[in-house]
Amino acid sequence: MSETKKCQICVITGTRAEYGLLRELLFKLRKDRRIDLGFVVTGSHLSDTFGKTEDEIIGDGFKDYIKVPIPMDDDSKEGMAYSAGVALQKFAELFKNYKPDLLIVLGDRFEIFAAVSAAHLIGISVAHISGGDVTEGAVDDAIRHCLTKMSYLHFPGCEQSAKRIIQMGEQPDRVFNVGELGVENCLNMKILSRKELSKSIGFDKVLDNYCVVTFHPVTMEADTAESQVYELIGAMDAQQSMSYIITMANADAGGRAINDIWIKEGKKRSNWLIATSLGVLRYLSAVKYARLVIGNSSSGVIEAPSMGTPTINIGDRQKGRVMAESVICCEPDKSCIADAMKKALTYDFQEKAKHIKSPFGNGTTSKLIVDIIIDYLKNKSQTNEKRFYDINY
């Protein structure tokens, strides 16, 4: 790449959580004069059912982007497979005429798997953020590792994940432990005050004691979502003086069943606020002032410790991840969840959580990523050929 030619970089997002993580990186890429940024929006962003979070993207000033709509109506496991197939075809069509120098993706979603599969077959270089993690209870686990093997640059969020990527045969000089983008958001974003948050979401109970709850399907298990949510609700109700902000499940198999339960049960309880999507600013503000984060979302493992908020991590969805000491793991059982909540609500544990050091970086992730990819593109060879890195056992 010549000094005068801009780097053609494309970023893909398919969910609200993923966009919230990519947001600061996107801002930096958009401002950098060395970069011509392409932006692809797909998945649940374009679905009214999941809050049409495309509107949040538009609100951030991203208006010249490419839409890749895929089927989102069927959230069965077969429906996910079908959507991934359609997405693969559509991304192949997109990349037939649009061939960026580098494609940047994050995480482990099936729509991202489809996009990277198309890019890999066509010969487009891929940079993968947050590879090397382990989440044994989700189909995302295998998808994430597949993305690692189809990617050339790797930006894991902690040292353990970086070592796993190398263990998978990736060259150490292409693996960069840059920390998690979610931690950068926590440390650098100017969050709302409690009063501003209350006004923004229309829920005055955030001025008192409340918890943030997010529960996703455990996609490696068969039809456990509904029973597990009712166990969680039982534990929530046991804390009679507590209020709850509940964010909906994502577009995984079984997600709609969970959301239907939240809506039905929420109508019976005045101390609940149910939100399809809060957006990154309101969500992190809610986490900051919450007594606890409860559920099985990665945000409870990565972001909450950086905000000084204890986490109750339920079940196996996040099993295998690095956990800060402010995270209490428990079984998806009413009594176990209730016991974990009682422990986490004690003065000693609340104080302990405020002083936890996150294992996921120091808040400079997006700058590190931009600097590394610019250096890579300046010296990029004409091939994506990779040599398998064998560990000397």
C-alpha cells in the first residue's frame, strides 16, 4: 500500500451488544485520514422485533452504510442455520464487487461467521476481535474458534485468550493482547447521572436499589431457557425491596421464548423495567449504579467488574471465561441464585467489587487496534497464506 492511498477497511455489526463494543473503534476509524471506512449493518439491527437498533447507529452519525438483511423471524436452531446460509450467500454477493483491504469483526455470532466464511473463500484479510475466549455453554464457542482460523490478525481481550489463539496454530506475531473494547467503554465513557438515567428510561426506581438483568438462551442445552428464567424470577422476587432493569435476550435460538416471559411477567410487577435495548450509554450507566448485574451475558463478566459492580453469573453460557473476583457463578436454580444475590449484596462484597482489577485491559484497546492494522496494511503481502505455528511440547 502506498503512502498516499487510503486503507480500505470494512467493519461488520449484527447486534446491539456488538455495536456497543465496536462504537469507539468505529469513531477512530472514521476520523483517521489514512482510512476509508466501509460499514456493514446486518442481523438484528434491522429487525423491529429486536428493537431496530439500526436507529442507534444512525444517531451516531453513521448514515452511509451497507445493509445486509437476513431472516430473523425463526429463532429455532434450524432457523439460525438457515439464516447463516442466507447470510453467507448475501455476503458472497457483497464481496464480489467490494473487496476491502481488511475486514474487521468481533466475537462469535452466526451472521459474523457467514460474513467471514465468504471473505475467507474470496481472499479478503480478516482481523478478529475477542477471539480465544471460551464459553462452553453456547454454540458461539465453536464459531469463535472457526473465526480465529479464518482470520489473519487477532485482537484477544486477555492474556489467556491470546495463548489459546497461539495454541490453535496462529503465529504469535499476529496475536495482540489489546484488552476488551467493553472495558474501554467503561473507563472512558462519560456516563449519565442517576437522575439523567431515570429521566432517559422513564424509571424512577433507579434512584434507589436495583439490579440489571440479562439472560440469554444456553444454546448448547436443549429447551432449558424457559425453566431457567422462571428460576431466576423466583430469586428476583425473593428480594422484595429490589427493583430490576431487564434487557431482552438476543437473537439466539430460544431468545423469543425468554422475551415473551419477561413481557408477560413484567405486566404483573411494578418494580420491573423491560427494555428491548438501552444502547451503550444508558446500559453502562445502569450497570454503574446497579447493586448487581444478574444473568449470563458477557457484559456481566467483562464490563461490570470494570464498573465496580458485582455480578451473578448463572449457568453454563459463560463457562470457561476468565472471571474477576467480583463475579459469583451459580447454578440456574432459584435457591442458588438467591444465595448468590444475598452474598453479593453484603457490604463486604460490594466494597470488594469496587476495587477489583479487570483482567481485560486498561482502556486503550481501540487505539492499539487502529495502530496495529495500519502498520499491517502498510506492509501487507499479496497473499493471506498462513504458516501453522507448532508449539514445542
